Amino acid sequence: MAKSIVSIRLVLICFLVAIFGCLWAANTVGLLDVKSIAAKTPFLGNYIHTEEQEGIDIPVLSPIEKENLELRAAIKGFEEKIELLTSDTAEILQENEKLQEELEELKKYKEEKEKAILNAEELSLYYRGMKPEDVVKIMDNLDNETILLILPKLEKDQAGEILAQMEPQRAALITQLLLGHSEDDESQ
């Protein structure tokens, strides 16, 4: 019985080899298209793709369609550049506004300083006609910055007398401030 099972198996294997050999030969000669027949069978169709099916997956583009795709890609690139430039422009405009505000503040500061200098020149004219002890009484009530604006505008002898009649600590502070103030003037 074991010999009959082996012989049946051998016959079946030979039979299958003969069938596959015939199908291969028919396919090679062009009598049959084995691939398309196998693709239509329910089980084998999932695993075999014919050239017709593969042709559907790969679209053939005409030159106009290719150019159209290239132009669309170029347009997209330009749109991205425009968006980048727009955002850069917005940042630059914001920075420009900040700089304009700073410039306005500096202009106001300069005008105030110029006005203070003019006022100091006018006051120095009044103080030149006064006695040093009277000027000291007034300057005791002024802030140091105002004194620093007025004192250099007076004659040196009068300024020295005014400093001599001030309290020693305040006179020393004003002198130090004048030295720092004159160094700032020389560096400008």
C-alpha cells in the first residue's frame, strides 16, 4: 500500500510538471497569455499584475501637461517667496516704527536740552549783574543740573566767588560735576 501512495504522488507531480511545461511553452510561443489568464482567476488574481493593470497605474503625460505641472510648481515656489517677503516686510515696518518713536523721543530730548541751554544763557545774564552772595542764595534752591548749565556761562571770577560762598560739600559736588560735564563736552 505504501508503494501505491508513492506511485500516485509521483504520477501527480509528473502530471503537474507536464501541465506547467505546456503552459510555459504556449506562453513563450505566444499561443496563450498565461499572465492575463492567471490574473483573472480569483485566487491568483490578487498576486499577479498584468501590463494592462500596470499601465493604468502609470499615467502618461503629454508635454503640455508636464509644462503645466512645472508651471504650477514654479507658481507655488513664488507664492512661498512672496509669503516670506511679506512677513519680512512686516517685521521691517515694525522695526521702522520703533526707530521712528525713538527718533521722536531723541528730538524732544534735544529740543528740551537746547531750550534749557538758552534759558541758562538768559539766566546767566541776570546773574552777572547780581552780587555772588545773592546768587548763592538762589542757587541753594536749584538742582545741580540747572547750576551746571548756568555756572559755566558766568565769568570765571564770579563763578569762583559763588562756589566759595556755597556750603563746602555742595561746592565740591558741583566742582566734580563740572569736571565731568566739561570732559563730556570735550569728547563731543
